[in-house]
Amino acid sequence: MDNKDLDYYLNLPWTLIEGEDLDFDGNPYHYIEIKEIPSFVFCAKTIEKARENYKSQLKLTLLVMLESGDHITEPGELDEEEDWENICP
């Protein structure tokens, strides 16, 4: 039986992908994605705010995944990049 709980997942060394983009009005914003959770993204006006606050969104995302029984890919579980040409020819 799997005894991994929310605290376990919150404390994993997730692979963060940070970036900057423009909103619909042309204003810059910063985002954080998590490589292991493709549906996760957190946005803020500054990268500092994004870094400070993304874990609150991560907690909610993980709670939903745990309650739904979804597989949570852990850091290091993905060994290589997806071969999109073979997946979507």
C-alpha cells in the first residue's frame, strides 16, 4: 500500500520551469510550471511573487490528484524527453 501523503509530495524537489510572457493587454507576467505535472502553472506579476506563492497552488493541485487517485510523476521518474513525433505523427 502506498503511504505517500500530501506532505511527502509537497517536499519533493520538483523541476521548476520559470518564464515570462505578456497578458492580453501586453503587460508582462511571470510563470512557474512544474515539469512533472504538465497541467500545473502559476502566474504572478513578478518572479519573486511567483516563487513565494506557487506552493499554495501546488498544494491544491496535489490534493485533487491524490483524491482522484491520479498517478503523480515524481522528480527523476521521467528519464528522457517525450518523442512527440512518434506520439503525434
